[in-house]
Amino acid sequence: MASLKKGQGPVMTGVIGNIVVARRKNTIYHRRRPVVNPDNISVGQRAQHLRMKVASPFVVSMQDVLYFTFNDPARSASPYNLALGHVMSNALVGEYPNYSIRYESVSISTGQLPPPVNAAAETYRVNNTHAIRFTWEMIPHVGMSSPHDGAILVAYHANTSYCYSSIDDARRADQEGLLELPNLTGEEVHTWLGFVSAKGNRFSPSVYTGKLIL
């Protein structure tokens, strides 16, 4: 590792190729980045890397929902890390090297609000446009629930890794909500339903409302 005293010329810190340039107090340090030998990576490390490789793209594709519902100011972890941890701990199935996501085990929201009751989803048509109709029952005066809780409607199209969602367009008291989709005739989507409080700071556990063929 080489060093250079501050004041011997302008120095840029950061990574340049395989060289790391860093500043500590009045000294600039240059060191070569370590070379990782694939032969030294354990099976457990390979498995963990592959698990993340499967889970991470799914979490990113669902970010419009998960980065909102997994945003917990009381915890230091980012919404991405919290959502990724949930998926890896609860929804990944299989053995190394064949991992996949069990969608029915994914929660698109968690929390203390009462979950949807008798939640269901079905295909629907709105002016010749594909849609999913979500339904649930409103049971008043249960826990912290409110008729004004917003519905979180989600459909995930695995073939394109795309998430369609609607947040707060329908209320718990409505007992139904529509999520419009593009022309995906014959395509399969996975669906979930959850609730968020009117202030946007509390969530319910979500319900997986099934796999639908449009």
C-alpha cells in the first residue's frame, strides 16, 4: 500500500480500476483491490449469492409497493433490505442451485391493521380493458381498522417481471376495487390485497388472492 501526504498535489479519492484511493486524516492511501478466488468461495456463500440473485430482481420490480409498505422509520434498514429479507426468509423455495419464489408466501404489506376479510380476486373487463376486481368484507370496529383505510391492490406479471398496483384508490368501506391492466390476454398474474391507514403510516398484513389467467 502506497501513501501520499496531503499537500503534494490534488488527489482524487475513489476506485480507479483495481486501485482504491482513500484519504485518512492528512494522508492519501493507494491500495490494490483484493482479488477474489472463486475456488475459495464456499457452497454456502454461493447459495446465498444465488438466493439474492433470485430475490432481488423481484423486490426491485415490486418497488412501487414494497418500498412504501416496508418503509419503517423505527428500523435502520432500508425498505429494500427489509423487503429483500422478507422474501428470502419466507418465500424462496428449492435447493441450491435451483431456487424460485413461492408467490403465495410473499407479503406485500405487514403491520397492525386488521387484514382483509374474505378477500378474493377475479378477472374483469372495463370498457374492453383488462382489469382485476378485488373484493373483501368490511367488518366495522375491529382493532385499528377504519372505513377510510386505503386498499393496496397488486398484480405481478412474472413473464415480464412487472408489477401493476393501485394504492388508496379504493377504501376499506368500498368492499371492492378495480385494478386495470394492459392487454395481457392469456397471461398469468399473481395478486395480493392489503390496507394502509389514511395517514399512510400503518399497514395490514396482506392476503394472497390467487393466480389468475387473464
